Amino acid sequence: MIKKIYDKHTIYFWIFSIILSSLTLVMSENFLFSNNLAIPFVCFLLILTVEISHGALDNLKGNKILKIYKIDNKAIFYLIYIIFSIFIIILWIFFPTFTLMFFLLVASYHFGREDTYFVNEGNSNLDQFFYLIKGSLIICAPLFFHISETLKIFEILYIKNEILFFIKDKHWIINIFLGLGVLGYFYFLLKNRFLNFRTLFLDMFSILALNVVFPPIIAFTLYFCFLHSVRHIISLSNELDKNNFKNGLKLFAKKALPLTLITGILYVIAVVFLSNSYGLNDAILKVIFIGLASLTFPHILLEYLIEKNEKRN
């Protein structure tokens, strides 16, 4: 049942990507992307709604962790989660290059694993490595197809000019990692004897098509919101009600709403505050990526702790 839902989602996302990319190629690029402020603003709205909600049940997962460690005070989870998020933001401010590189590494593994686990049986050390390799396609594709625009985003995120010049000068490194990212998909194809060829191939094709046609911020938002986040929402909805997916989806929407609203409000406040110093466009990009990092690290750590304790049991 759940695999059929994943399969349908893959096909829908592929059709969505092809239609959107084709329309963009047919229409005038100047018409579509003439308003540089509108692009990050629309992406920001999508991330505030679809993306944030996919981690909005972390409080329920936190309750599981508290029970495992026999802690009754639920406020402790929220306190640790918030402190961890603030720590990531502070770390980014003082050590932006290190934090960005580490974030991209962790995000690659997270993307590769979360987008693949439902088609991959087993969880060997080699699988873990190829999760990282496969997920790196999300990071390398914008650098390969739109390096100047991607480096501009890195500059807004406080990355030093020396690093930006190095990345631009050593483009062959990006070529290698892009090839490895594609190789990651073929590893899981071969491992599963091409049983999930359609899902893996269409995922890869959609990601590459979006990055060829669209600027980095748009390609990343479309992937993050409509493939990665939706797939995670499907998983969470199934966990809430394994017998009735539609009911599970309703339960997810109800349970995710409070934290989604709170996080969204905090994001908007951060954009308003930063726009006084950096301008609205740059402020939005800072909040999108640094904000995502501050939520991604505790989110991944939480899932790791749950998985680790489930294996023990």
C-alpha cells in the first residue's frame, strides 16, 4: 500500500518537473525570472508551509526519546532542541565555511537516505556511504549547471572569497562529485536488481532537469518541498495510521500545524530583522539556508536517536 503511494508520488513529481521545465524553456527566461525579489519570496513561502511541516512532528518523536530515557518533563526536549538550533546559528556566524561544508555533508546523507530507504532492503555500511554519494547530487547539480548563481548564495551565507574562487577555479572537482552522485543511483539500482528502476531513475531525471532549467534557489525549493518533504510527510502519515492513509494525512496536518505556525512566525521575524541590515532578498536567503541548517541538525539527531534505540529493542 505505502509503496504504491510512494510510486505514484514519484510519477507525479516527474510529470510536474517535466511540465514546469518545458514551460520554462518555451517561455521567455526574462519574463519568468525578471523579478529577482519575487523568486526568493515565493521559495520562502513554500518552505514556510510545505518544508517546515515535514519536521513539525519532532515534538512527538521527542516524547519517544523522553520515555526511553525515563524523563517526565517534556519542556526539557523543547529546551534542548531550541538550544541546539541556536548553537548551529551561532556556529554559522563565527565559522560559516566549516558549518556550511558540514551542513552540506550531513544534508547529502540525509537526502540520500530519506529518499531511498523505502526502496532499499538492508542497511550495510556500504549502503550508508552510497546514501551520502547519492544525496550529494542535490548539492552538486546547482554548482555544475549554475555555478555563478550558487556561489552568489554562498557569498550571502558569509563564505569567504578565497573559498568561492577555489570552487570556481577547481570546477573539475564538481564534475567528479556530480558523476559520483549519479553513480549513487546506479548502486541502488544494481543492488535491487533494477526492481525499483522507475522510482530511482525518475527521481534522478527530475532533479537534473530542474537544475538544468531553473536557478539554484528554485530547483532546490522544488526538490525540497515537493519530493523530499512530501515523501517524508507520506512516511509520517503512514506511521500515524497504517490502515488508513487518508486519515493518517489528516492526523498529520492537525498535529503538524502548531509547530509549523510557530516556526513560520519565527522565520518571518528573522527576515524582517535581517532585512534592516542586508536587504530583503539577502535576508530571505540567509533565513532559508541558515534556518534550515538550525532545524536540520536537531531533526537528524532526533531520528538517529530513535532509530538507534529501536534497534536495541
